[in-house]
Amino acid sequence: MPKRKSNKALTKKIKVSKTGKVKRRSTGQNHFNAKESGNKTRSKRSDKRLFKTDEKNVKKALV
């Protein structure tokens, strides 16, 4: 039986923490950010956690 391949595009976009949480980059950081408030800009710097329902699908794609 052949080995299963992980989805390489997905592995570059997410990180799995030690406890198993799946983290992703915040959206909307590329352009049109000058008009946003400082709080909005700072909140976009941190990574966000995926929803638990999405985490199951992501972990299946990584195996």
C-alpha cells in the first residue's frame, strides 16, 4: 500500500501547536490598511485559531 501524501499547500499556510490547535494567519493584511485603526492593525499581527470543525478536516489533509 502506498504512503499517503500530505497537502503541501496546506502545510505552508497553517501551524499545528503542541496541544493540537491549528493556527492560521489573519486575513486582510496585504493592502488598504492605512485607514484602519491601530487596534485593528495590531490584532491582525497575531495568528488566529481555526474552528474545531475545520481542524478535523485540516488534520485529515495533513496525514
